[in-house]
Amino acid sequence: MTQTHESDVTALRAAVEAARAAPSIHNTQPWRWQISDGRTLYLYADRSRQLEVEDPDSRLLTESCGAALHHARLALTVAGWQFDVRRLPDPAQPDLLATITVTARGEPDEHARVLLDTASRRHTDRRPITNRQVEQAALDAIVAAVTAEDTRLYILSGDQVVELAAAMAGADRTEVAEEAHRAEIGRWVGGERRDATGIPASAVPQQAPQTRVAGRYFGPPGTLPVDEGHDVAAVYGILHGDTDTPLAWLRAGEALSAGWLTAIAQGLSLLPISAVVEVLPARMALRRLLSGLGYPYLAVRIGYPDPNAPAPAATPRLTADEIIES
């Protein structure tokens, strides 16, 4: 019988604490965790926080949980723990997305510490970025971080960004035309949030930013000030892979987390663009941009944020006790 150590349980709880900061679609935080034997952390999808209209196939829910899984992995690596990860380990339990089992103590990882330190500064900023060109070395670091998570990042040319903008506009028109979609947005976005989920008005721009790829519909304007800047220097890309399966979506979420935290470490901002994968025609348009050689999981915008503009207020988070089950 494997002996349970108090240090193991403490490490696993610390991993969940780190995972609380992970990004998720509309800040739904659609995950729950279990620590059952003192050495293994179980990650489950929480269907009660799934977007039923925007995300009926759980694509974005699974990607969100993948980001949380990556945050948890980072925390354990920073603390010097060795561990085994099993993704979608039980076909009979589709909500069980992953397990992490600690196996031994090793040496703390300084690179992981740098990335984890950026998690507290990570936020979704929908405002324009500066006109500073993205340095190639920084972009290479982001691409490498994504690739290490069994996902790829395809960088779009200028003409392809125009096609991405058209796909995004079409997806937004399709979704906004649906009353059920508008109602779902109303439940998760805007106002002063009464619980620790959703996007508060303080994170929603006061007016539509001047960006080459327009933002999605969020209902009434928020309270986040927007200047007259543009994003002509932004780099746009598509996270993609060889399959379009829950495992691939989970890995894409891990890749998003790795790429996003790497971007912050490089002084960059990263903005995920999800509406283009929520609507089938838009998703097919992205696949054509990939020349049919991969399946798109998410689009992203990368650029340098304005150092003089205050960051948006942090979005709320559920407590560890609210997402850990005995």
C-alpha cells in the first residue's frame, strides 16, 4: 500500500490554488478537483458552468480545463515534484479529464517558476496594443512553448488576418442573431458579478477598440477605458493540431496557458479569440487558412501592451474550497 504523506496533499492543494488563476471562456471556471488518495489529483469538467449555447460540444470548456491543468503542472514543477499525468484516463468517465499523481521529489525548476510568477499578472486585455513590432525571438519562444504541449501555432500573414477578421465578423453576426446566445452572454458578462465567476463590466471595453479583428458581442458597454490606439503591429495566429477530439482540445488548453504565460514573460500581451471556433462556417474558414492541414482550436492576438495604461481589474475567482471535493 502506498503511504500518504501530508506534504503530498499540501503540494496537490497548492497545485489547485495555482490552477484557480487559469483563463477560461467567459471566466466560467468550468472545473472541479478531487484529492482522494493523498497522492493523486483528479480534474473533472463541471458541466454546471458550461456555456450551452456557445459551447454545446464542450470544446471551449475542455480547453479551459486544459489551461487549469497546465497551471497545476507548473506549480508542482516549481516545487520540485515529479509526477505522472494521464489525460482522459477512463472512457467510462468522460468528465474525468486528467489525473496528476505525484511520484517523487526532485529539483525545483527555475523556468517553471518564471512562468508561474507571470500567472498572477495574466489578464485578458481586449484593448488595442502598441505599434511596437513583436520581436522574432519573443515570438519564437511562444511558438516553442505551444509546440511543447503537442499543439502548433500558425502565424497569419497580413492577407490572412483580413480573412480571420471576416470569419470573426460572420461568427459574431450569427451568434448575436440568436436570442439564446444574447441571453447567455447576459448571464456571464457585465455588471457587478454576484458570484466569483463571469466577466465584470470593469473588464469589458467602454467602446469598440480599433483592432484589425473586431471583438465579439458582449452586450452593453463596460467600464474599461479604451484609447484611440490601433493594433497594426499585432501578430495573429491560430492554435491547431492534427485531430479534433477532446484530447486535442485539452492539450490546446495546456498550450494556450504555456504560450500565454511565455508571452507575459517576454513582455507581451496575448488575447484569445474564441468566437471563430464556436460557429462551424467560421471554424471551416480557419481550417482553410491552415490549408486543410490541421484543425483550429483557437485564434490569438499577440502584441506589446501600453505600459502606461493600467491593467484591467482582475476577474473574480472561486476559492479552492469551492472547487475541491473530498
